Amino acid sequence: MELDATAKINLTLDILGKRPDGYHEVEMVMQAIELHDVVVLEETGEGIEVVTNHPGLPGGPSNIAYRAALLIKESFGIKSGVRIQISKNIPLAAGLAGGSTDAAAVLKGLNSLWELGLSYEELLAQAVLIGSDVSFCIRGGTALAKGRGEVITPLPDAPELWLVLVKPPLDVSTAQIYRGFDPARVAGRPDTRMMVSSIERGDKAGIAGGLANVLESVTLSEYPVVGQIKKRLEQAGALRALMSGSGPTVFGITHDLNQAEEIAAGLKKEMEGMFIGVSRTLRADSRN
């Protein structure tokens, strides 16, 4: 069984406070994009095996896709094993949910492969046990995420947006960035209601104008190159640019595919060693 595991970007990311469990209370508008890994599942006699094409990605129990398979096996008493082959296209530690989306693909794939008959809500209940972004990746499309990021409210599909993605050769720790967050350092917070309204109206300019991520107040300070990439994308013609998640990937919204390709081609000549790609927003797979 072969599945596409799509990446995500954050159109908004706000932190509302600290929770009693130690996590931060977030409010985010999340969006699936075309950039994806390919996950192939093959039933085996026993055990779990994870094979990847990326030397920096572990294949054992520390891999979130492995943990997703183990959770399903233990939760439902599955005796069979599974071989998970992951072809990585999403950069690691990029703020694009690369690991979470692989785990979501494993949950959805094993639900089908082992004929478990889990509903969307039951898959979400499993996803929340693995990681905050996995819940969104189960559905994809456009959604409002609250809580730790696991409380998902589907939104209407955003209009198609073409994007230029740029990731510098940095591995940014999400936990470190959240620990460094200080509300006093935030210059402007997202207007989540306005972003949702722009999405509902199909207003591309409104979406671009409403991009905001409070974690930029931490990441741009610790990694100035991320701010430089934002500025360069906008200088090159992007409508607006924003860091996704805790970074370091920055995406720029463009007018169309041609402009996205032109900007990406120009940046590749001056930004050696960086991941630079063109992608677009995706609709939800289904209306769960």
C-alpha cells in the first residue's frame, strides 16, 4: 500500500498561554501543501521495520512512524508485522510536519491494510497519543488547530496558493523555540478570525496579509538567516512570506505558478546549500 504523506504550513500561529500540563495553548490555522513523502506499507510476518532513503532519519523506535505502527499493533492486538518504507521529500526538522505526516499516513494505511474499520474520530484518538501535529495530518486541507494542536476544526478549503519554500541548513528544536517564547517580545499577534474569514471568502490577498507567527519572535532572533530569507522572498516578489511552525522553513505566497518558479530559480543561484522548492496548497481529501 502506497500513501502520499503531505507537508503542512502555518498560515497563523498564536500562543495563548501555558497549560497546566506544561505544554503551550496554541491557536493555529494550518494548511496542507503538495510537497509530500511517499510511505509504502507491506505486511510481514512479525515486528516493525522502518526503511528510509535519508541517512539522517533513524529507522527504529525513535522514528515517529515506527511508534504509530507500534501503537496500532498494541491497541488492537495485531499479530502481523509491517515494513514501512519512507521516501523523504520533506526536509527534516523544517517546521513542515514531516515526521507527523509520515505517522498519520501509517495510521491511515494500517487502518485499511489490517481492516480495522476505524472512523475519522477514532483515528484522531490514536493520533493525539503520538504527537500534536499528527491530528491535523490525518485530515489535511485547511483547519483551525487549538489545544496543543490536536483539537482540529475543519475549515473550508483555502483558495489555491502557489508557494516558494526555503529551508536553510539548520535543525531547529521545536521544544527549544517554545521554551524561549516570551509574549513581551511579540510585536504583533495573528488575527485568527480575520484569517478564517479570508479563507471563507476565498480572498488570497486577505490570506497573504493575515500571515502571522508569534514564534518568529524567538527563531528569527536566534537564527537571523531565517529573517533574511523572509526579506529576500518579499524582495523577489512574493506577496508575503512567513516562517512555518517553529522554523526554520519560510514560505512565500506568489501570484501564480510562473512567478513561484521564477523566484525559486533566482534564489537557487544565490542561496547554495538551502532547500528551495515550489509547492501549492491542497484541498482536504474528504469531508470528515
